[in-house]
Amino acid sequence: MKNRIWSRSSYDVVVVGSGPNGLAAAIALSRAGLTVLLVERENIPGGGARTTELTLPGFRHDVCSAVHPLAVASPFFRDLNLERFGLQWIHSPAPLAHLLGDGTAVLLERSVDATAERLGRDGRAYRGLLAEFVERFDELAPMILGGIRMPRSPALMARFGWSALRSMRGLARSRFVEQRAGALLGGIAAHSILPLDAPATAAFALVLASAAHAVGWPIARGGSGAIVAALLACFRETGGEVVTGVPVSSVDQLPTARAYVFDVTPKQLLAVAGDRLTGRYRGRLRRFRYGPGVFKMDWALREPIPWRDPECARAATVHLSGDLEQLAQSEALVHAGVAGDSPFVILVQPSLFDPTRAPPERHTAWAYCHVPRGSEGDFSDVIESVIERFAPGYRDLVLARHCVTAGQLELYNPNYVGGDITGGMSDLGQLFFRPMAKLDPYATSAPDLFLCSSSTPPGGGVHGMCGYWAAESVLRHRFSRLAGR
């Protein structure tokens, strides 16, 4: 049976899971001259970066990820030059619009100065907080995405860490005197899906805001699936082999290999290969903590969203949440296991900037809110009520909608445990040391088994760096002649 599925009886490396990290690991290993097989349970590769018609024919929706600042910042993706395989990045004029309670928008512009000008008395403080990180982003990004290793610019990293390790609420209270700057950065920090008084939540705001100014928050032309298509083309160029539609329930199903690399979270690794791991390592994996889930919606629209503040039409991404205190309250409720009636909503309106997403004169939108982990609740009315408050008449434009609960997200992709789209809680205890405190978090207790998912450093996001660093670990441990090539 094995030889009827894949072309060879043995490989140097087998990678399980074709999300961006699995693809990155497969490409890095294949580029090193190894024979690599990539195995995917679904018929279409991509993991959290797929695009399909979820609502009506001709309306193309990103199933999970939609906006990609870390993809354009990724040192590995940059090295691959994915544009030569047809990938095109589209930038909206402003990366982000954050809506305050009165319906007015605070815009994060590509320019730090232009953004600061909109922040009143806090403009100078905003500029002082971010200017150096933006100017030196080419140095900062590789260190942030570098996993556990000595930074190349220790002084820059120390200055970043001084603010980044604080809570978002604490940083805002110490820096700003008005609401707008704190609300803008607070909405970005909430992408962490953590309470905003938790240590290191400021890191998410600083990284993503700096990226917005330095490289933008782009969408991929045609949808996030275009990123995967480019990665697949790159992998096949190096001679890699892809097999889809093969769920892996045990390592024993796979062909013989010197190394197996899994783009899965600790829960799935235990299920697939737990019998090959030591008891101590299994115990540490079981202690890995997952975060809250999300409830996601997609819409086919008759017209663009009719925002009360027309400046929202300049941004592909819109945050609907009010001021920092309102945002902090809604996130705290989620972590207490309570679904509030005014959740933080992240919305993307890709068809305003990418006409390939919908038929002529029609549009798409994508949004989610944070919910308690594993929730099967339907929050569609809650989300649409929030949007309607900021865009009266929105519901009248809806041609069709598609909803996914947190529990259904896990059925779609087992890596989204309970609807957690980040590969596990990213609090201070698991931000740097995931899935556990270990100098090489990609190597397991079995010499031939490795982990490359967002449950390893540097964590969630479409950047491929978890896969890249896992590949480096494989080369060191199993193919030492190729390490440091």
C-alpha cells in the first residue's frame, strides 16, 4: 500500500502537514539536497492559508489567515523570492483602521509621522516608541523571528524588550494621555488573544505596528492560497514530492525516513507518535496550554461596507472595539470563559483592493471575534450587530454568509485546538519557550522526530520561520554533514 501512495519506499525526511511551516521545513530540507516527502491530510494543501468559495460562486474567501505582515517580513520567505512563482502582494493605502466607540477611525498609516499627526498630544510619544524599531526593522525582524538564539544586535533587542515585555495596558498608561494611541496599539496587541494586562502583550503591538510602518499589512492577490501555491511551486522546483488526502494517525503509516517533521501541535503529536516519546517528554507536552478560540464569519456583499467614517475604506484591516479599557474588558471576559455582547472584532475587506475576490461590482468581507475555547456558540448576530453599529445598513448588503464556530474550526484543522488559531497560548510562559523550556524546542525526545508548527518559536503567524528553524534542527541532528552549509 505504501508504494501505491508515494513514489519511493524511503526518503531522507517526511514532513507531515502542509501549512506554511510544514512547507517551509520541506523546502529548506529539500534545498539542502535531501529527498523530502510532504504528506497532507486534506485534498488541498495549505493548513491555515487556504482560499475557497465559502458563500456564493465567484466569491473567494480566505478560510483562516487573510493579512500577512509577518510573511513579507519573514527572512526565509524573502530568501525564497516567492514573487517569481506568481505571488503578488497588495497593500491598502493605510494598513489599519481602528474604530472608537463614537464611530470615528484612528488610522495607522504607512508613515510613522503621518500616524503620529493623527494622535494629538500622544503623537510625540507614539513616534518615540516606534521610530527606531521601524527604521531598523530589517535588523529587528530576524531577531524577533529568530527563535531561541543570541540576537545579532543586543542593544536594539534590549531596547525593544524594555517596552515589549510590559503589559499593553501598562505601556499605554505610562506613555499616553489620550485614548487614540492606546486604543490603536491595544487593538493590535489583542491579536495575541491574551488579557491586555498580561506581561508581554505589548510585544505583539510593537512588532505588528512596526511591521505595518516598515513593510505593511498586505493581502495576497487572489487570496492566502496564493502564498501556498508559491511555496508548493518552490518545493516542487527543488524536487520535493507532495501527497494529499492522507490522514496520518501513526508514524508507522509513513515510509521509512531518517527524520519525520510534524506541523502539528502537542496534542496531535501525542496522538500520532506518543508511543515513541519518553514518558517525561509526553508529560511536558500534556502540560502545554491552549488559548481561547475564535468565531469566524465570511460574507458575500452587494456593495462595499458603508462605514460611518469613510476613512475606513482606506484600510484592508479594520478593528471594531472602542477604547483600550473597553477592549481590555472584552478580552478579560473571554479568558474567564464568558462570551460578552461587545466583543473585539477584527474585520478584513479584501475586495476593496483585490478585484479577484468577487464578481464585478460585488464584494467580500471576513471577520472574527474571540470566544471561550471550544465554544459551539453562534456569535453571528453579535458580530453583525457590532458592524451595524459602525456601518448602518450593513446587513441589507449581505447576499450570503458563512459561519464557523470555535469547535468547527478544530474539525476543519486539528491544529486549531478548541478554535485556538495561534498554536497554543502565547503568554510569557509560552511566548519564548514553546512547547516547553528547551534549548532546541524543535527536537523531541525521539532522535528522528521533530516539531515545526506554530507551537514552536517564534509562534503564530504566516511566516514559515518555525518550519525553517525546525529544518535547521533536523540538519544538525540527523544530517550533520549538511549543517551550517
